[in-house]
Amino acid sequence: MPSARTDLDIFAAGLADRLPGAWTSEYHRHLTYPDQFPVAVQIWDTGHVSYVATGFVLGHDAVLHGPDQQHLYLADRPRYPHQFVVAPLEPDDAAIKPHHFDGVEEPNGIVVPNDPARAAALIARRVLPRYEQARQAVRRNAAEQPEPPHRQAPPQVAGRPSTTCTVGPPTTRESSANRSPPGTPVTASVTGPSRSTVRARPPS
């Protein structure tokens, strides 16, 4: 008989203890499917981890907080009881704006085993270097161009005043499937205050 899934909160704490530098873990339990969106839209990934975080009812997740405002998302990998998914979160800095991510490649996340020591070694080798490179690129963009580029005003038509249109921030459309059990795949269109639309693909 296969063994039960490792508890996420226990695994997150063990993983934080083994990552390089000082890390702590923060465990979240979600009563409804939309509760997982506020963190999910911050995931700096355009592949498998974003697909898991937005396409399944997970029931819980964890965030690891590290040195120099590094943050990692951690969740169960649905249908794989011996694995977890981990990915960086976008910088949480008021000075960082959507245009600062232009031209910066997402660091993306990976699948890790339920062994904290092995998982920490994989993250240190495959995730943290890409994460740091992406963060430095975003910071350079913020320093070089704090404000978004100005658009040229539209030409005025004789006899008519020019008009402008202000577009508000995107909204999050919550799925009605918020009572589904954890691990259930959900078809939903999720948008939020993130800089880009999540492009999800199924796991290989």
C-alpha cells in the first residue's frame, strides 16, 4: 500500500532549515478555491507550477521567506503524493512596476521530491541562481526607467477636443468551483494584478 502524502507544513519547515541562508516557512490553509489566488498570481513562472496553482483546488500551500526579500511558493503536486512544486514569487516592492519585467526571462519553478535535503539541493542549484539573475535584471530596469515610457498624445481633430481613456487594473474572476475537494482540476480563467497572463500547460 503506498504511503500517505507528506504533510506540507512539516515539509516546508524542513525545507526552510536546509536552504542556504536564513529561511522561514509560512503555511496557509484555504477554505475555498479563490483563497489560493492572491499568492498564485505572484508566482514567477509560466509553466507547470502556475498550472498547478491556478488549475487545481489545492486546499493549502506555503511560502518560504529568505534573505534579501526572496520568496518561494511551495505546494503539493496533484496526483503525485511523493512530490511538491516550488517556484519563486515576483518581487514584493512598491518601486517595482509592470514595465520593469519587460525583457526579463521568468526564473520558473521545478518539481522536487518529498525529501527536504534533496529538495533543498535541487532548489539551490536550479532555482535560486535563476531567481537572483531575474531579480537583478528587474532591479536594473527599475533604476534605469522608474516610470513607464510616455505615449505620444493622440492628434487633435479640428473642431473636436481630444479625449483620453484610462484603463483600470484587471480583476480576478473567481471560479464557482470553490467547494471542490483538494487536488481537483478546475477550468478557470484567472487574472489579477500580475504583470502578465498566466500561460499554463499540463504536466509532462
